[in-house]
Amino acid sequence: MRVAVIGAGIVGVTTAYELAADGHEVSVFERRGSVASETSFANAGVLAPGYVTPWAAPGMPLKVLSHLLSRHAPVRLGGWSTLAMAPWLWRWWRACRTPVWRANRERMHRLARYSRERMDGLTQSLRLEYEQSRGYMVLLRSDVELVQSRAGLKLLAEIGVGFELLEAARCRLIEPGLNPDTPLRAAIHLPQDGAGNCRQFAHLIKAEAQRLGARFIFERTVRSISGGAPARVRLNDGEERFDAVVVCAGVESTALLAPLGLKLPLAAVHGYSVTAPLRLDDGLPERGPRAALMDERYKVAISRLGQRVRVAGSAEIGGSLQRFDERAVSTLYRVLDDWFPGSARLAEAQRWKGARPMLPDGPPVLGASGQPGIWLNLGHGSSGWALACGSARVLADVLVGRPAAIELGGLGVERLR
């Protein structure tokens, strides 16, 4: 089959690879000059399937409201533009009900677990070498946070995720660079999870897809698509026809799908990161992280990526990519300084802001769109890196009518109608 993939973020690139590996003639259209140039560029890099969960969860609306006036809030409003998201927020609020959340969390975990298996399989079979670290700790600063973690630990046990609840002393043995002056009550340690460089992985998978015959067309904006036999992709300078079109264009997908009568409740929830080289050449013991950590209070991740450290977090509802909220950036610096003071060359830091394409209930949309020839692989939110490889394999299977390796109930577009 001739298949077009629209978008070359981590979801689009992995989709292109899986389709090319199945023998399809694949063309990828990307408006930027390279793969992983937007939301996939500098994300946290955390790969922890047990912590892939819907943002729409019981108690979240009250938590969001309580954070609004805090300087170091993990959730922020992006100004007056947030008003336009009122319909999305209404659907998100309804999805916070416990039965809905439980169903969506199970769906996301099932996909995340499969995705990690697929990623590990590709890494080994293709001999991919990219920055990655093994081990993930969720840091709990206080007794209150420890008590609040109990429900999550019970859920991790129910779904079969291996973890340990560690006292502070053992945490510091695993991560000796942790600042002894910052209060640490305990930590949840997941030794089989970790972090990886999403952008590096995307470039490696792109090269493998090209080796299999996929073509990548950069700096080309898709103006519209239409279903049928064949399906059509319209560009500024003409039109191309395909047996199938797979939409992986993140938040920009809404503009392509709306003319087809498919109005997905897809919105941008922005995240921030700061990446800086570690101090490794001043004769002092290494002070940075060995693997990946999450500060539970501020919902900020600290990841070791080769000789660099990345601090990522914040959920900005509304706003724009062009405007940096300096309060969000200052929170990242604060958390890094709390746990690993002086560990990074902050004068050389790279700041980033990305638009996570989020659906109000949490899981992505995979499979047929309802329009002939148009397929969907989008809405992964902040979990795109953790879900990409599994989503791509699922899409490649269902596109040709093969049974997927996992149960797909609740991951189709019909749940959003």
C-alpha cells in the first residue's frame, strides 16, 4: 500500500518505521526541517509505564484550583486564552470521575507496557545506541506526601509493576548526588524504568525507516486531506494520492480533520524543560543524577541524558508557544537546585516549551477515523515518548486488518463522539 504519514514527531516517525517494516511504500510529510523538532524535541525522557496515567483523575480539579495562586504551581493557566478551552475543560472534569479514570488508566498502562516492550525489542534488534539510563525514583519530601502515595502504590501493585518504597538513606545510596540539606522522607523506586533521549531515538528510527524505503519530505505543510479511494493529501504545490493517510500531527491535526466532520477535543497543554551540561571536569565528585527522578510535590522530572541533565515539568493550560512563563522556568531551576545544587553549567542551559496534544480523558486515539482511507495516531499528551512505539505497531496492524497485540477497547475515536 501507498501510505502517507502526516507529522514527524516521535509518534509519526515510529509509525513510518512500522509501516515501512511491513513492506508499505511510506511518505512522511513534516512542516519542520527535521524529525522530533517540536513536542518531541526536549521532553523529560521518562519511560515509566506504571506512571503513565490520565491527567483527568479523581481530585484533580480541586488540586488545579488550589495551585492557581502558587508561585511554583505544577499546573498554570495561560491567560485569557484559557477561556477558549472551556468545552475541553468541561469534558476533562467529567472524565475525572473515578470509574472513568480507572478505565482510562488501565487502557493507558496496557498500551505503555506494550510500547516499552516494543521499544526494547527495536533497540536490541536494530542495535540502536542513544542516551538512556535505568532506574526511576519518585521523591517524597514529607510525611504528607508519603501518606498520599499509598493509593498509588496499591494501584502499582494491582497492575503488577515492580517497585520498592525506600527510606531516605537507601535513596541516597542509589542517588548519592542528592542534596543532604533537602528534606527527603522516602522514595518510590522502580528499578526497571528509566529515561531515554526521545529526539535521538527518533533520528535513529528515521534512518531505519529510510533504509526500508520510506521517504521523508521536510518543510512541506499539508493544507488539507480527504478520504476515499484513493485518499488525497494537498500541499501548496499540488496533490498526492495514497491508499491510506495516517494523521500524527499533534495539535495541528484538528485543523486537518475538522473539514472531514471529525472534531476531536484535542488541546495543547504546554510543558517546559531546561537542559544543561553536567559539571564533570572540575575535579569534584559527580553531583548530578545517575538516572531519572520525579519530585512529587512539584511534578518536576530530573533526567540524566548522557553528560547532560534535563529538568522538565509544568502543565500550562492555554497560552502559546511564543510566550515563556518565567515562573514555570524558575520552578525547574528551583527543583534542580534543591536536589542537585551546582551540578550543571546553567549558563549553557537550553530552554524549551512544547505543546502536548491532549485529549480530555487521557488515552490517545488509535485506528480508523470513520472516513475511508484516513487513520489516526494522535492525542498522546505528555506520554507520547512512552506510548509511541506501541501505538505505531498497533496502527500498522489495524490498518491492514491484523489483530493488534493488545486489546484496543477505549482507544478508538468512537469514545469521543
